[in-house]
Amino acid sequence: VVDVLRERGLLDACTNEDELREAAGDGSLSVYCGFDPTADSLHLGNLLGIVVLAWFQRCGHTPIALLGGATGRVGDPSGKSAERPVLDDVTINANVAGIEKILRGVLANSASFAPPGDELKPARVLNNLDWFGGMGFLEFLRDVGKYARVGTMVAKDSVKSRLESERGMSFTEFSYQLLQGYDFVHLHREENVMVQVGGSDQWGNITAGTDLIRRISQRDGGAYGLTFPLLLKADGKKFGKSEDGAVWLSPDRLSPYKFYQHLLQSTDADVVRFMKTLTFVPIEEIEAMEAAMKEDGYAPNTAQKRLAEEVTRFVHGEAGLSQALKATEGLKPGADTVLDADTLEALAGDIPSAELSLGEVVGRTVVDVMAATGLQKSKGEAKRLIKGGGARVNNVKVEDEGKVIEEGDVVDGRVLLLAAGKKNKLLVRV
């Protein structure tokens, strides 16, 4: 598994690479990655942690996704110039539930798409509130704090940069690395977890855990930390952030269609690297794709389409991918693809929409409805549009300006897609 991660650009640093390679080759290991509930959804940048867990699973190991029900109440200072706002318990619990749903779903998708014949160890999802919830402050100081060395803690990059800043650092944030470190201690002792993985910005927190295990057990070895690079574009900006905000993994936050579109917009400079890090496509296939991109007959965006399909399937499953592909086809300028109600409903947040009663739609002319929804400024404009051949209902061209919308035009009695020209579309919800 170490060689696989290195080959795919998913290995940044490792506490003892040779020992880990040997341990992974000798038998099945348990490996975990933590996810703090700072929002009710993970975003594209978090997907790397799930990908790394999935690679361990495909290589015969047990993946554990750890929810930060406790650590999320403190806030990780890594990579932050100011202290995170404190979330209330209701918000944190809701965030934990949202993230747990995503983790279980994506890990299940990954397992279902694994090569046939692979005997995969079941993925597990745990919550560190289960062991921190009942632990008192004095107990924590006695059982954990006495093994920590302040000099080592202060020397961490995430701490040094904050201590030197104008705002400084609170004791709460300073303690975060001990909490994350104790997660590893607990999982190592109770679940025989030997590996923690995380982004390169987590190196300090991860080594705090291996150091605590060494001090408490008073022996070296048996616990390994591994980091993967952050998901960056060729220009150094984070991939997973867009002008509209984060590229969320939850379909409630971002539709599979929009998610697919974001990946489809990857540049040629990035797409091969993203194929290696975000998908399970064999390296030989990716290299062949990279070579094809340099040939004269290459169809632009072929690699981007493959990337978007693979990652959307991984996150949203076959149903989500199917919905994204249908919507992409149906929303193309001038498309004549007929969309089903579920696909249209899923697009409600991605294209302009309006709500009308059934009586305001069925039995009324297309001209009336276009004017009523504001898709056209007036009935006169709507008539001219139809005469020019630019009006469509559910991607079917309207030939007659007297065309009346019938009950069958309202898909499943719920939605109707109007188009004025090739790009101007509007969803009417009934």
C-alpha cells in the first residue's frame, strides 16, 4: 500500500516508511483518518483522506474514519491564522451526523466498485466523543498531560506561527494536539490501530500521537503516521474551493450535477494528477490517457470527462452520476434530451426557478407562462422568441405561438423546464 500511495502522489511524509512497509506486508493493519465537524458536509479537499483509507482497504487493511465529536468542540489551529469560532453542541451534533452519512456512503461506494474477488475488511466509523465525553479534566492531566513535553508542543509549526502572531494562541487551541494525540493512543490500545493518516498540515498533530504512544507504552515502534499532500491546483490554489465557496460532497449542499461540472472544468495541467490522486483508475491507463492528450487526434476534455465520472461515482454512487450526466446533457445549449422529474428537481438550486400553481400552468399558453415566470419580459417578447425558433418546453422546440401547456408537459405533475434561446433556462415547480 505504501508503494501504491507513493506512485499515485498520495504520500507526503511518513514517520518510519520502511517499518510501515514491512508491517503492512506482514499482515492486516487498522488505519484511521480523523474528520472534524466544522460543517455539516465534507468538501472535495477532504476526499483525499477517504481515498487513502480506501487504498488501505483495497490492500487488505481495515479503514477507520474517526468523527471529531470531541475535538470539534475545541478546533484545530493547524493552518489557521486566527482561532476558529466555537460551535454550540446542537450544531456540532448536526455536523457530525451529516459527515457520518457522507463517510459511510462514500466508503460503501468505494467498496462496491472495488475489483471483483477482493476480500475487503469492512470500513468502520467511530466518534472520539465516546472516549472523551466521560473523561474529566484532572483525569486527562494525570493520564495524558504528564506524558506531554511543552518544549516539543511549542516547537510544532502550527503552534510557533500562532505564538508569533499578534493574536497569539489560546490554551484551548494549544491543547488540541494532545487531544488528537490521545485519539491515537486510545485507538492503538483499544482497537489495535497502528496507522494514522492525514493531510500534510496534520504532521504535527500526528507525530504528537506517535510520541504519546511511545512515552506511555515506553517502547518504540508499533505506531506510524503518514501524510498526503493537500489538494492543490497547478497555480497553487486549493482544489475544492470555487468562487461560490467549497465544493461540498453532500448532495444537499451541492447537486451531483454541479459537483460533476466542477471536476469537468479541471485544466489539462491538473487533470492527470487529479486522476492519480482522486480516482482508482490504474496508473497504466492514466499514463496512456496522458500520452493521448499530446496527440493530434485527441478530443478536448476527454480526460476531464473521465475524471468527473470517476469522482462523481465515488462520492454520489451510480445514481448520482447518472443524474449528473443526464442533467449535463439536458442543460447543454440547444439540447433536446428529455429529463425525468428527479433530475429536474435536483437542478432546482443550479438554474433559475419559479413556482406556479397547476392552474397557472396547465391550460395556459407557453407565451403566458414565459411572461408569468419572468423568463420573457412580455408576451410580445415570448411570441417573437417562438417565431424565431428559440423557445423550448422540456427541451422540445415550440413551433406554434398558440401552444398550450398540457398536463403531460408537467413532468410527474411536479416540474417543467422552459428555455429561451440556447442558454437561458428556467425550472417551473408546480
